[in-house]
Amino acid sequence: MLSLIQKFSTILSRYTSPFIIGIAALAFVLPGLFTWVQGDIQAMVLGFIMLTMGLTLRPADFRILAARPLDIFIGALAQFSIMPLVAWGLVHCFDLPRGIAAGLILVGCCPGGVSSNIMSFLCKGDVAYSVGMTTASTLLAPFLTPLLMLWLAGENIDVDAIGMFRSILFVTILPVAIGAFCNGKWGERPAYVEITRIMPGLSVIGLACIVGGVTAAKGSSFFTSGLLIFLTIFAHNALGYVLGFVVGRTTGMNHAKCKTLSIEVGMQNAGLATVLAGRHFPAMPEAAVASAICCVWHSISGTLLAGIYNTIDRIRALKH
């Protein structure tokens, strides 16, 4: 039975994008199936996703942070500078409405998404570096996300930085810490190792629940938000991928690390942004809509980019 669940988990990890799209479509047509994923339950689901990440973190993963300090520093600096500033630039360039602006900047200020580790694996990137970057950005998020929001959006939007700090602490750091503790204590046991193999699939299901919940609540607004919001989200994500790769190339990283940095910078934890938008910007529902669209699109684009990188690598191999 467990082996069957593990195979199902592997399939979900491999086909994250179509699964998320399918759930979003289902929630749009039958919103009643996902209306339960709101408020505190939504935050608990995100906490569960972060717990699944923590349960797969080994002491060796944390040693990566100490063994590769320069790479991690470059990655964290790129993560918390490129995406927030690009979001801020797009908001002012296109003069976006306050709610959409809040959502886009919030996504830009969030840490890297857990699914980026899967995408790095799929495109044969540096998975250890990906895990190290995701861990580092998640640990920094309670401090940097509220501060960046206050700096970039505080003039036009009432940002509760302390409240946001507490929210991120409880839905990200605490679950990751609990998971990492469990892994450190029981990680060598064969039964535990077998159980952790289903964690990626459970993470995908959790993300699908968040996307489904937001689509059920805000889906009717997706097509009334206008083409501009979709183009802005696409540009924000694409520029993150491109600039992340450029930073890696400029700082002398090898090709595998460049691909990983590209994915880590471009793919944000939009699920966290969705939860934060619903909790801290209730008067601006467009913020949650923008975050939710990012949540869906990042999963799609990450899979597409992994495929593009694999195609480029095959072409390069044929030339040599």
C-alpha cells in the first residue's frame, strides 16, 4: 500500500502543473468543493506544506548553508532584491490598482517556493543548492518580507509588519523546525525514510488545496481583473527567471547552479503570499486574487522552464 502511495506521490511531483491547473478549473466550476480552505484552515494547510518540507530536511541540508556561504548569500541577495524591486517597478510602470499592487509586491517579497526544489531536480540543476536557498530564504522571510513590504508598499498601503512577522513565523518557520527536528531524531530509521518519500506528493496536494480555496473564493474575479494583471504577473515571473540566471552567470556559477538560481529567484512561495494577503489585506481582495494567479502560474511556468532547460542541454550535448 505504501509503495502505491509513493508512486502516486512521484506522479504528482512530476505533473504538478496539470494537477494544479485541473484543481483550479474544478474549483472554478464547483467552488463548493473548496470553500472550506479559507482563513485559519488555509494557514494550517500552508503550515502542513512547510512541515512536509521540514520532514525532508536532513542535517546535511543545513550544513550546506555553512559549507557554501557565498553561493547562499548571492542567492538570498538575488531573491530578496530582484523580485521585490521588479514588482515595485512594474507596479509604478503600469500604475496598477492598490489591491493588485499589494498582491504583486507581496509575492515579490516572499521567499522561494518549495516546488522550486522539484523543478531544479527535473531540469538537472543543483538540487542541494536549491534546498539550501529555499531553506535560507524561508528562515529570512519573517524578517525581510515584512520589512520589504513596509519599504516598498508602506506609503500607499497600511502594512502591519509585526503581524506579518508573526504570521510567517507560525506558518513557515515553526512547521519547518518541527519537521527538521523529527528528521534529525528519526531520519535514520527505514520506516521514516519510506514515509518521507510521500511528502512531495502531499506538498503538491496541499498547494492544490490552497489554489482551490482561493479560486473558489476569488475565481469570479480572475477574468474581470483584466489582461494587464496577467501580463504583469507573467513579466514579473519571467524577469525573475532571466535575471536569476544572469546573476549566476555573472558571479561565475556553473550551468547547473545558474539554472537553479534562475528557478529559485523566479518561483516565489505564492501560497504564502495568498495566505498573508487574505489575512492582512482583507479590504483589498484583489491582493489575494493576484497572489492566487501567481500561485497557479508559477507552478506552470516552472515546469515549462525545466523542460526548456532540458531541451537546451540536449541540444548542447549534441553539438559537443
